[in-house]
Amino acid sequence: SFMISSEESKYFQVDDIIEDLSIFVEYNQISFKSKIVNKIYIRPNKSKGFNYGGWKICLRFTSLTPRDKEVLQSFIFSVVCQTLKGANKGSVA
């Protein structure tokens, strides 16, 4: 997902197809097509540094190679594990 301004939001609608996208994950370039599955208004929140409202555009991958899928799964799993380790540091057993 990604954030856009209210002015830009008129160019993005649920069910739109977005082609020719690329992301870089741990030195791997992954090119893909996606479909917009949700468009959510986010209110301003100054305490989080978000001074203006905007829109969160949520995507679903529609074309990933098996290798690209494996790279993404590995990356996401490692981030989740690191996050959980950090959250558990403050807990008492």
C-alpha cells in the first residue's frame, strides 16, 4: 500500500489495474502488476507527523513469479520476526 494526497486520489479507484510497477527487496528488483483492492481515507494525526489527511491505496499483486513470491515471503517473515523479538524484549517471563 501507499499514501497519496486528496488531490491525487481522484486518479485511483478500487478495481483499477496498475501495471509496470517495481519494488526493490534486499537487492532484488521485483516487477509486477497489481489491482487496487481498497482506498481508505486517513485523517490528519499531528502526533504521528501526518499533518494533512490523505488516502491509503491498498494493492494486491496479480503477477508474481514463484521466485519473486519466495523473495517477498522471506523478507516479510524476517521483518515480522524482528518486530516480534523487539516487542518481546520488554516483556517479563
